[in-house]
Amino acid sequence: AGGVVNNPSLKLLQQYQNSQQVPPLQQLQQLDLNQIQHQQQQHQQQQQQMNTNPMVVLSGQHQLQPQQQSSRGSFYNESTTPNNNINYQQLQQQSSSQDNDLTRSAKRSASAPQQSDTTSTIVSIHLPLLNPQNPSGTLLRQYFELSTNNVLNLPPIPTNEEYCAMMMMLTQQQQQQRGDMYSTSTTTMGNLTPETLPWYDQSALNAARFSQLALGALSNDQVGLALELSNACVLCLKNCVDEPSHKSCLSVLARAYLLHGIFRSLRGDFTRYFKYRRVCMTQIYMLEEAGQQQQQQPQDVEVVDALLAAISFHDAWAYMMYNAVEDELPDIDTVVPRVYNNANHSNGGCNVGCGRQMVTDPMNQMWIQGEPRIFLKNEARVVDRSLDAISCAVRSCCDQANRDFAQMSQAAGGGGGAVSEMTTPTSLAVMASENELCSRNMVLSAQALVNQNNANQRVTKPGLIMMITAMDAFLENSDSGDSDGSGGGGGAEEGGFSETQIGNLLSACEMAIKHPLLLHSPGPVYHMMSNAAVLLCHLLNGLHAKCSLRESSIDSSGDEGAGGNSNSSNNMERELFYNTLDTFMSIRKLLNMHRQNLPVKLRCHAIPRPNIGISKETDPETPFIDLGETLMCTCRGCQGFVLMGCSPCVAAERAQRSARVQAIQLEDDDEFKREIDDLGDFNLDDDALFSILSRVANN
């Protein structure tokens, strides 16, 4: 970069960054003469093995260097592996004799943790995927956008150019106020460009980008590639622990920790999710503290709101899977300490204090509970407020399901805890403001936010719309007090379902069929669609019984009805039946295919087939779809959809039978056990990262 070459500290920085990839010959002129000949020979040998098709490889994310790649384009191509034979220790010793007065940013790059050949290979092999022009990386990012970010709607990660501009702007503000970790006595930050981006900051950006690619690969069922990309994220995060976080890096690091934690939870590891989630909340607290000391940037407030809404939404899924029982949660306090508010200033309702108040609240240390604070924040984005409203509604439904099962257990003579004692922070908040925070009103509020006529914030992604439509169908009859979803609809109903409820169910399932990647989204999206399919079963059973009864009465009497209204009604019911059957068969196939790729403990209902086929005998008393054969989800909130209309004794018996089958399948989950074994080395990197984080937090 012009005007920076004569700075010896940045010479060291450029040498170290260039040593992470295959160095062009003109860059080797700055290295020791004894290393030049050795590296030239390796570079010439590698050029002979490569094709003549040039490929762009990152020195960060957008600083591009020419490099050759094999025409096979494989992720595991040996020709894309950079030269890792440079002696970094010798390079650091040379730098100490050149310049003993380095800036903090150059020191962070030069003193980066020493990497083994395996570590460098894992990160370097997948580094080309971060290039915006790389077709494989672009495909993975599109999978991420169509699945995870279709629901979470996180703001984009800043490019290297945007990040450098933010850092220089912050440096100018700090020079006016006080000194910061980047020394104001040098002009290094004034000349910061993507190629001179410090090692710490580049690792943070790469970690966030790798976490997105890992989730994109997982949604495309590329589990092996997803595991390697997640490991690359961890290795980049290890470079960002020992040094204090710069304000510009905090939001990027928080996003990387959260997305990596979501990835681990989608593979069944909730313990690591809770750990990474708390580290993310620590980064949010530090970002809010930095914003309290100086004027907080609007983009930081937007990122904090988006991250907290995403945490709340994914926590709602964990809340369901653990049935809101905090005693069953893992103990992570010894590894990642709780987030405490050490500030002496007030936590008022300002934008800066909102995030800090949430992450330091004792009841939010494992999962977010209580009132939906992002939803109640009028300055937040529409998508974030809607997502937080849905999260609160899911938690309220889970609390209601626990109370219903406690009553059912008492009615069946199975004991169980007192219903009055089953209070949670969410249920207390809802009871305090029932007219505003009840689950039905929260869904309606989210729908109103999505549908508002604001051109700048109009929601175009189908993820939120699909969830709101499904929840609207689930809760339409909740005002009448019937927890089983029957009755209360008024007007013409089919099997206890109103016309609007049927329309919402069909619309939600059709959106899932059109956008199947939404099933790979974080949070309870997959469970919502499974329960929507179960409600379609109840609807089909009601329509089938009604039509069969009418057909049998016509056959016995020989009278097809004197009026035309009866025939018109019969035709409409038949059309509704076959239309619903087509939708159900499509969504059932989609759910079963997704279910087979999940760990056993994350699977929702195994929905049975309809009683049709050449080997099926028609029995008037047999339901069209026998939900008694359903292998139910372990979540009580999901079980209530299957057990609609059942007596307490039958419901308790079915729940116990499903629990026994689930336990047997969990023991026989050989595929997931093999994946756990394959994760051995990756888990060691995770444990090493947590060890460093724990040491830093305790200090």
C-alpha cells in the first residue's frame, strides 16, 4: 500500500499474512535470503502441478491474490493448500531486530498463536470459499440465506473495505477523546487497507464467514464439509481470544459465536450451544459497554437487536426441547461465567441499556425468558420485533402445555406437581399483561408488524410469514379456552376447524413445500411444520368420516337429496378433502426426509400414512389416518397436537410408549454415534477454545 511500505512493523505484518498462502515471487523479496531460494523451489514445483486457469484466493476476504487451482475444483484439492513450511518463530525473531516499537495492531498479527500444519491446512483449504467470486462459496452462502437467514434476518457481515472504514472512523473518534488499544501516536490506522488488516481482526471476520458457510453446507446435507467449516470457524476464533476485543470486532465475534453455537445445537449438542450462546452475550455486553463510553453507532444497535432476537428465537426451541425444566439444563458456569452488570450507570430504557439489561438479567443466563423486550422496543427493526414476538408466543404455549399435562397426570392418577406451582418468568409476565402478551395477541402483533406499509422495512422473506401463518392457525381457538383446538371457530366448520384456520394450515404447509430449506432453519420451525401436518391429519379424519357417513346413508336410503345445496356442499367437501390430502402427502414426505437426517433426540413426530392402498381394508370405525400409531416428539407442546381429543389415560399411555421407543432409538442411533466419534478432533479444538475463554474470563 502506498505510503506504508517503509513502516517496518507493517513489513512484518505483510510478511506474516503472505506466509499463510502460496507467496508470489515478488513478495519473497522482503524475506530472508536463505528462505528465498527454498521457497522459490517450492513455488516452481507447485506451479508445474497446477493448471493454467487462475483462481482468486483471499489474503483476507476481499484482498485478492492470483493463485492456481486444479481443474477438479474439489474442496480437498492438495493444490489449494498453501505453503506452511515457513518458520514463523524465525520470522518473529527477525522482526524484533528490525523494529522494537511496534504498534498494537502489528503486534497482534505478529504474535498470533502458532498453528500446526493440520490447523493451517483446515483453514487454508476452505479459505477460497470466502471469496465472493468462488462459485462453491457463493452456493453455500445462498443456502445459508435461504435457510438460516431466511428466518433470523441478520444484517450482512461487513466487507473488509467497510470494516477498515469503520475502524478508521472509530480511531478518529478515539483520538479526539482518549487513547485506545490502537496507538494514536502512529499513522498506521490512517493508512489501514484490506491487505494490512490486523491478524486479529481478519480472523474475527473469517470466523463469522465460516460459521455462515457451515450452516449453509448443513442445510444442503453436506455434513462432512459443514463439520470442517465449523472447525475452521473455531480455529479462527482461537486467534481472537488472548487480545482484548476492539469495538469494531465485537459484533462480528458475537455473530460468529452465536452461529457456531446454533450449528452445534442442530447436530444435537445443546451443551456447547449454551456455552457459545453465553460467550455471544458476553460480547454483546462488551459492545454495549463500549457504546456507553462513546457514541454508539446505529449499525451496532441494529446488530445487537438482531442478535438478541435470534438468541430469543433459538432459545424458544431449547425451551421446548427441555420442556421448560431448568433443572435439566447443563451446568456451564464453571466453563463460561455468567454475565454480570459491573457498570455503575443506570440501565434505563435507552438503546444502549436494552441489550445490556437482557444479557445481564439472571433469568436470561441459560435461555431468554419473561417479556419480549426486543418486541417492546419500538426503535428495533420490524423483523426483529416480529421474531421476538413469535419466541414469546412459543414459550407461552410450552408453559400452557406443561400445565395441561400436569392436569392430565392428576386426572389419570399419576400424581405430578401442583399446577399452581408451575410458574415461569414468561408465564408471570404474560399474566401481568395478558391483554398484550398472551400468545394469540403476540402472533397477531407480529402479523401486523409484517404487514405494515413501510417500504423501507417490508418483509419479503417467507420464513417469518410461514411461522406467523402456522401459529395463527394453532392459536385461533385459544380465546375460547379449549386447549385441544376444537370448537370456538364459529360458522361453518369441518372437524372443529374454521375456514380461516384451514386456509392458514394449507397456506403454511404450501410455503414449506415451496421453500423446503426452511426446515433447516434454527428455532422451532421444523416442529411447527410437523404439528401443522398433524392438524391436517385431524382435518382429513374429520372430512373422511363425514363424507363416508353421507355416502353410506345415501347408499342405504337410495336418496341423493332433493335440493341442489346438498350436492354443492358435497362437492365442496370432496374438493377440500382431496386438496388437503395432496398437501398432506407432500408435506409428510418432506418432513420424513428431513427427519431421517436428524439426530434421534431432535426428531419430531413420525406421522403415519393414510389407510389407502391395495392391502388396506376399509373399516368405517378406523380413522383415515391412525394417529395412535404416531411416534411422538419428546416435547410436550408437540405431543398436545397428536393427543387432541384423547382421554387423560389414553394420552398418558401414548406418551409413555413414545418415550420408550425414543429411548431405544437413541441407544441404536449408530450413525450419530459415528459422527460423534468423527468429531473427536473437532471437539478437542472446541474444548481448547473454551479453556482459553474460561481463563480470560476468570482473569
